[in-house]
Amino acid sequence: MTSEVAKVPIKAWVVTFEDPDGFWAEVAENYITWYKKWDKVSEWNFEKPEIKWFIGGKLNASYNCLDRFLKTPIRNRAAIIWERDDGRYVTYTYQQLYYEVNKFAN
């Protein structure tokens, strides 16, 4: 995070209580690519209970989780690691996962 808030963990933790919408708006602006910025960060209704986040905002989850890393060195890092039932580990890099996601989508 590029902000001063994230450089000091305790300060960041306090800000989440003092100004949660401000904190999460800053996180969302710094780490998520939005096609349309939200109109309101959150709506809380504790009687239902119900919480809505980034109301009116539009994003592409696949782009934010995968595609954005393909033109960076991160593309060669592990995106998914899992242990199979036989005990072997399988790893997909961001590049490999992108290929598999597109193969499945088409």
C-alpha cells in the first residue's frame, strides 16, 4: 500500500475503527482496478444483518486476480498450490493458470 496508513500496522488497525469507509476506500483504490468507481463504500444494516460493499462499483474479478500480473515478473510465481489426495503437490503459476482459465472459458 502506498499510503502512510499501511506503513504502521497499529495505525492502520486503529483507522479501520475510526474511519472504516475511508480505510477500505483507500485499499480498494490502491489494489483494485475498477471499471466504474463505487458510489458508496458500504451500507450496514445490523437488524437483518446485512453489509454491502462498494455499492455501484464495477470490476472484473478475473482481471484483478490474474490478468493484471501477466505483464509483470509475478506471472512466473505460484498462483495456486494444492496437495492432492496422493500427497503430491501441484503448482500453477499465474501464466499457467491464465492459460487454463481461458481454455475452460472457451
